[in-house]
Amino acid sequence: MASVGRRLGANIRTFMLEANISPDSFAERLGYSVKDVWNIIEGKIIVPPVELDRISDLLGIAKECLLSSQTDNLVPDLQYMKGFSNSENLDKVLDLMDEYVELREVM
């Protein structure tokens, strides 16, 4: 499930770059904080279907493209997604990192 969120986030970031929309502008137009936008891009939060509709409208693409596109040109921030031969290991490492960050934020 986490890999679906990460793929969705990578696709959103790719389409944002193609549409020349900055994370700040994206956040402002949708009423999100910039931190929320980066959480979406990094796949840390689940995006409800209603929000997917709003995002796809803003980006000018079909919602199905956000969910099904397998982007090959990952943005530099997300290049780590290509570095694992076993995607399950990637998910485990990223989940652990997310847990660590959340714990640090709480402390």
C-alpha cells in the first residue's frame, strides 16, 4: 500500500513539473500547506478520491493517469525509488524512516 502512495506522489510531482506548477503554488491553489504537499509527493499520506479529483483538475489530467502512470523520469528528490532491486525492501526502509521522523517530531 505504501508503494502505491509513493508512486502516486511521484506521478503528481512529475505532472506538477510538466505543468510548471511549484509546490508553493500547488499548495495555495488547493488550500494545503506546503508540508502537506510534500507529504503527498513523498507518499506519506493517503489522498482521498475527492482530493484526487481536485488535484487532477488542477493538473489538467485524468485521475486515472495519476494512479496508473509509471513515471521513468523521477524528480531528483525521489531518485532513491530506483535504487532498490526489490521494491519490498524499499518500502520497509522508507516506512522505518517515516516512523523515525514522526517519532522525532512528537518528541
